[in-house]
Amino acid sequence: MLYLMSERGRMMEEVEQHKIRAAIDQHWAASVAGDQVAEHEIYHDDVVCEYPQSGEVIHGRQNLQALRSHHPGRPSGFTIRRIVGEGNLWVSEYVINYGGKRAFTVSIMEFRDGKVSHETQYFADPFEAPTWRAQWVSRAP
């Protein structure tokens, strides 16, 4: 009997994982499409989103959606590199193209009851690789 309950619990966890992954996929698809409403359905009303590089903290889904919808440089492209996660912690790596300038981005999402309760985003500009490392590396496509 214990084995069956354990198996049932594992199956329920897998179902929850699939729901979270589907919600993340829908979130990024809506972001690519510029659908502000659908993009923000993934967030709890009391979500906290941090941008550590600028020191900004956005409190609440309404503020997060308003901030993003008023961004002066609308992205001209958006590419997901990978999404990994388990349980309530998921990480997305993606590249945003702002009029020819790429921003390499990492989003760390923490889920509560199937919605994002906390997100931290890091943004990085590309840089030229130093020549002294050339003998040990290959170039990414």
C-alpha cells in the first residue's frame, strides 16, 4: 500500500511539472507574440520580480505588466535557448533582440500553487571573447 501511495504521489508531481512547463511555454510564446495579458497570466497577483543589476524590485502583477507594456524599445526578436527546472524552481535562458542589439537573459522563476510568486531576471550584453582563450574554446553558433 505504501508503494502505491508513493507511486501516486510521484505521478501527481509529474502532472504538476508538466502543468508548470506548459505555463512557462505559454508565457514565453505570449511574450514573443506581444500579448501582454497572456504573458502575465503566469504570475500571482502578489508576485515579486527582481532586476538585481539595476537594483529594481517590482511588486505585483499589475505593476510588472505595466512596466513591461511601457518599455520604449519593443523587442524585435526573442529566442528561447533552454528551459530547465524541477518542483517549484525553473530557469529559462533566452535572447532578446532590441533593434539589432542582443540581450542574453536568465529568468529564475519560483512557483507557488502553479503560478510564479518570485522571479529574478539577469540581462547581459554580448562581448568579444579574448584571444588568449582561443586554444581552449570553440565558438557558439
